[in-house]
Amino acid sequence: MTSVSAARPVVLAPDDAEALWLDVSRWPTFIEGFAHAVSKDESWPEQGSALVWESLPGGRGRVNEKVVARAPGRLSTRLVEESLHGVQTVSFEPDEDGGSIVELSLEYELNPTTIWRQGPIGWVTNLFFIRRAMTDSLTRTLRRFATEAAEQHSL
């Protein structure tokens, strides 16, 4: 498994930041590549519930998420998409300014067909290029999330 993560402070308290994150209708504004939800269980984001979404053209394609762990301030989902599968976790911790630190991490494996398409240098490509691109994507998502949190905080 390959692990990537990013963290960023936001102005919202942990409970409010978590509520914003869990509002799937807001995802197009901050989740990188998110186009629209295809289906969502009524019990989302309770453990065992599922969400299926489509990315923007040229993106990740169809993404299936199933909640594998849920606790106040923490959500882990199993992701399955064309090129990879893994577990993504988002957590919300208080900071000393009354806001929160949001951490987003992803442990993933490239699907075998993805590795084969890249040829014998597939593992090297993951190490030096895909891993960095995934980290950058998490960072951009959190940057946009911080902007959304600031806008919500100002209301």
C-alpha cells in the first residue's frame, strides 16, 4: 500500500467543519474532480453506507465509496475506482484558535491493469509521479475546503 496525506487549518470548529465535509451537495466546490453523485445511501455517512459518484471528464471516472469506520471527527471510506482502490480517511481536530486542523489521508494500491498499462516501470511511476500527484490532489482539495469553510464562517 502507498500512503499519502495532507493537512490544513480551517476557521470552522471541528463539528462544523465535519458537517460541511459530510454535505455531499457541497462536494463540487472542494473535492477535486467531483462532478456529481450517482447514488447515496440514505444512511450516509454511517458505517456500511455507500456513495457512488462520477468525476469530471478526464478524471477518475466512477468512484465507489463505502464507509468502513465512522466516529465523531473521523470518517474512513473504502474507495474503488478504475485505476486504484484503498482507504481514505478525513479527520477534524481542534486547534488553539477555535478552528480545526483537517487531515486527509489515502492508503491505496494501483489496480493491476493500471500497472500493466504502464509497463515494467509501473512501480517506479507510482513512487515518483502518481504518489506526488495524489498528494497534490489532497492538498488542493483541502485548500478549496478551507475556502468553503471561511465563506461559511463569514455568514
